[in-house]
Amino acid sequence: MNVLADNGFRATFADATTGFITAIGRSKSRVAVNVGGLSRISDQPTVSVFLEDGLDNITSVRAVFGTSSQSSGTSGTLPERILEDETIYTRFFDQLAIEIEGRNAGIAADIERTEGSEIAH
């Protein structure tokens, strides 16, 4: 969830049992001209993340980024579009790897400190 927050997403749902997380980003608005006149369209970035525990303490992570749009005109809510831009996914998983490495380094340092203090006693 830290990686999502670092990228401007706010969790809207998280379930530790199922490993499912949904989040939304900051919406961006634009004005569109159509047959009925002017309408305001808001694009809302979305992401769904699935975490699944596997064998040997390995967790599988799947992410789906998308955009949902709402129109102030007669269109209402438009269908969500799945984003297929590889750079979005590469950046997310690279940042996730860095976050995991940092946490693992912190855990290893804590274990080392604990073992060192036990030997001293």
C-alpha cells in the first residue's frame, strides 16, 4: 500500500484475508463539446491489486490499472478503461521491489541487533 500511496493513490478497499486492494488516484477534469453542448468529464485513475501467498514465503502480486470517467452531460458514467501501457506496470513493480528490499534490510538489521543483545547477556 505504501507504493500506491507514494504514487498518489488512496486505498478504497483492502482485505487481508483475500489479498484484494482497490485504490483511486486524483481525478482530472476536462471540458468536452458534444451535440448537447458543453460537458465536464472527470477521469479517475483506479488500481486493483491482488496478493496471493505461495510456497516458500513467496507472494504473487497482480495489478490492474485503469481509468473510469464520469460526464456531467447525458453520458453519466463511462465504462472503465484498462490501461495497457507497459511503463505504468514496470514503474509500479520496480518501486514495489525497492520497498520490499528496504523492508527486508530493516528486518535483517533488527534480527542482527536482537541476536547481538542476547549474546551480550
